[in-house]
Amino acid sequence: MPSANDLRKGQVIKFNNEPHLVMETQHRTPGNLRAFVQAKMRNLKSGRSMEQRFNSTETIEVFSTDKRSLEFSYVDRDTYAFIDPTTFETIELSETLIGDAKHYLVANGRADVLFVDDKPITVELPTSVALKVIESAEGLRGDTASNVQKPAKLETGVTVQVPLFIKEGEIIKVSTADGTYLGRA
């Protein structure tokens, strides 16, 4: 097993019996004390970030990781089916693993899935997606003195705030980070 000195950004390690993604590492040698490695990590199950000190000679278990770009195919109750475009293998993920990403998944949309020891751990979407407006109230003419917005329901069922000039049937770009309107697609 590698020691804490071999810890690098992007590795997934076992800490407290859970997988943690290493986001940053610093090797420190304070004065006449022993050297240590300060690591900033994110728990891949809970999503919480933390900082941890490791003794420089401490052994750490590193998981083998694989990041695959998959295409979303369909949803069946609580199961989301993805297809690997290279092997055409169907991979089914649970709704709890998908989380809020379900609001931005459309047929044939891409998502990056991180696998740790051949088990899917996290789903990452592109920074923005193009979605169709299926329901939106009409904007009032002359009501443009300020940046007035109205709610619009999108094809995935999520509701976002859009400018008054957006109509039903239009395709808009939406941020996957916070669900804000970015513009027309």
C-alpha cells in the first residue's frame, strides 16, 4: 500500500471505511517536528468536505477509479438507465445516486459517472444543458421596465425562472449547478 507521501490530487482513498476524493494535498515539515501530509478530501457518499492530517509514513488504501461518459436512455420508476456508447452496455443507477441531476437528464444526454472498484459512486453533468419549455405563462406587454422574470416548467419537470419573452416550445440553456436560466439554445 502507498504511504501518505504518495497521495495525489484526484485519487480516491479509503478513509473511515468510505471512499474520499482527494482534492488537494500539501506536504509539511514544521520545524523540528515530524513531517505530515495535509489533505483536503470530499466524502463521495455524503458529499461533505474535510481536511485531514496524515503521518507521512502512514499507509493509505487507494481505490482504482474509472470515469466513463455515458448517455442517458430512460427512467423506470426509481432506476435510471444509461448506455455506454463504446460497449453498448446498459448501466442502471438508483435515484438516490442520481440525486438532483435527475432534473437535467434528457434522452441521449451525456453524464460522466465515476466508478470506484467497478461500482458507480457519483454522477457529474455538463455545466449547462438545453431543455424545452413545456409550460409558461404569457408575458405582459410593456412590463419590461426591470428584469422581470416568470416561472417556466421544463420537459424534465423542473421549474426555473426565465425572462418574460420566453414562450412555450422554446429551447433554453439551464445551469446544472444551480438551475438558473442562461439563455436561449
